[in-house]
Amino acid sequence: MVIKIKKKIRRFYHENLQKYYEAFIFFRKEIKDLKYLYEEFQGLKALEIGGPSFFFRSYFKIYNYLRLVDCVNFSSSNIWKQKTFDGAKNIYNFKKSSGIQYVSEGTKLEKIADSSYDVILSSHCIEHFANPIEAILEWKKKLKLNCYIVSVIPYSKYTFDHRREVTKIEHLIDDYKKDMSESDLTHLEESLEFYDFTMNKSDTFEKFKINALNNYQTRTLHHHVFDEDLVDKLHEYCGFEKIVSHKVKTYFPSIVYIGKNK
């Protein structure tokens, strides 16, 4: 009974209150340096990997300009979002025109037609892929020619990963050529050793370890650590031309990369 009540409260919060809470928390904190780009996305159709995302709703408010947003999640229920299902409609309940959800591995988007979107969105998602090059190349297939990718990736210097060394592009390329599986745990011990738990009060070593050991089901592990240079090289390798790269150091430390597919 208690569990059912908690689920109802959580659903009510997501559907009715979350957008107002975020508006309060991020009042006047919108990324003003990127506002000039909003018009580029007016009326376009987007696919978000790992959505919906508060970042695009309250911080870099791209949702307000898109015509439609579909999303992909690796499972119908995970630690970040409420339970839903493949083909669920109105996932973006805060939008007047919202799309559907695909439950699919982010590196295997067979359910989605190629060249069917104008924009690919991803916020704090690519670090959870063991094979990020494979993932981005798969996303690129779903884009029309000369269209956009908007990647928001943790700026490791200002996150709980700051004690870890930034991954080399050669490492990512090697993982891609080896066809690295998403079940890979190569970086588990490194994450456990260097994770700065003082920067994430909602996590503990024991909780993180349990989730990380079961990473294929939870996807909590940050396989790779990024700085601006690696973000640029990753997208360049995948065939994108940079429009802008913007660093966010406070509130939600991130590197915002916007590019077009060549």
C-alpha cells in the first residue's frame, strides 16, 4: 500500500509539479550565452537519448522551440525516471506537442527510421556508454543531412569525477574498434577509488558500488571522463562540425557541444 502511494506521489510530481520546482530553482539561471541559438531550433523535430531532461527544460530551454520531441531510454523503468513503456505517448508532459518513448539500447536504434530527425539531444548521457563512439554514430544515422546534435556532457573538473584522469580519444577509438559491449566494467575500480562522494550527497560508497556492479541494469557508472578537448575530438571523429562549445561551471557543471553532421 505504501509503495503504491509513493508511486502515485512521484507520478503526480513529475506530471504536475516538477516544471514549477525547476523554474524556481533555476530562476534567472538560464544559459544566456546560448540564447541566440534558439531560433536555429524553431519548429524542428528532435530525438532525445535519455530524456526528458531538466537541462533542456529549465537551463538551456531548447524544448520551448522544438516542434516535437521523441525520446529513447534503455529500459522502461530506471533510477532516473518513473515507470513507463515502449511507445508511451506524451512522455514530455510539459510540452503542448510531445512525442513518444522508444525503449531501446542507445547503440541499437533499429525501431527508428534513419534520416528522420532534425536534432539529436543528449544530456548527461554519453558518459554512461561504454562505447560512446558507437552510440553517437548510431544517433547520427537518425539525423537528416546537415542537421544538429546537442550534447551536454559532465565537465569532469567540477564534478565528482574530478580526481579521475580525462579519457584519451585514442581510448574511445580503441573501444569502438574492439566493439566494446555496454556490459563492460573496465572502469569500475577506477570509479570506486576516485569518486568524490562529498560532491554527491545523495550517494554513498555502498549504494554506488551495488549499482555499479549491476551497471548493465542501472547504468549508473561513468565509463569515461570528459573535458572540452575530448568532447570536440569525439564529435569530430563521428563526423560532426562544431558550431559552439560552451562550458558551464556552476549549478550543473557541463560542456554543451552543438554541431552539425557533415
